[in-house]
Amino acid sequence: MVRDDYQETVLNYGRTDGINLPGMPEGIGFSIDYNPKYGLVDVLVSGDVSFFEGRINIEKLLSEYQSATKDEVNSQVEGFIMEAYNNLGDSLNNPEKYVNPPTPILEVLSYKG
């Protein structure tokens, strides 16, 4: 992972179940988190062996919620990250729907699928 991709605030973690991260194999570890620059999705095969890593810049989103509570910020950030993740999946599975990629969309850093 690149230096900017460190986890600062964990929003969700556990095992994939086919619903929480559509398109990922079931039963492997994942985390959804963020830092002041990026929202991150990490899926690990075992220990720290990465299966999927993705990120999206959230600086603008965070600036819009400067006066919000931590819970409100976390909720908005997690929703934004998941929208970007789902847009990525949809654009890969249904490329004929798009002239341009949907936004927001997760940037794939690594994928061993």
C-alpha cells in the first residue's frame, strides 16, 4: 500500500458474505476505512495478503462535513465509499451502460481476482 493509504478510522470490517461487498468471494476478511485523504476498501485473503485494494479521494467530502459529528461524518464517508465501490462493480459488469465511468468510482490499487 502507498503511504497515503493508511487506515485511520475503521468504518466496517469482518468477513465478506456476498452482500456487504458484492462481487467479492465469500468468507474472506475485509475492512472499509478512511484517512484525511482517501476512503479505502481492503479485502485480505489471509493475514496481510491483499486480494483487493481500492481507494477514493474524500477530501472534498470531508470539507463539506467539518461541523458535523463524528458519527455523521462516518456515515457519509461509508456511504460514499460504498457508492464508489458499487459503481466500480457496475461499470465492470455492465460496460455497455456507460460512455464514461460513473462517479464516484473506486480506484483499484490491486486485485488478484
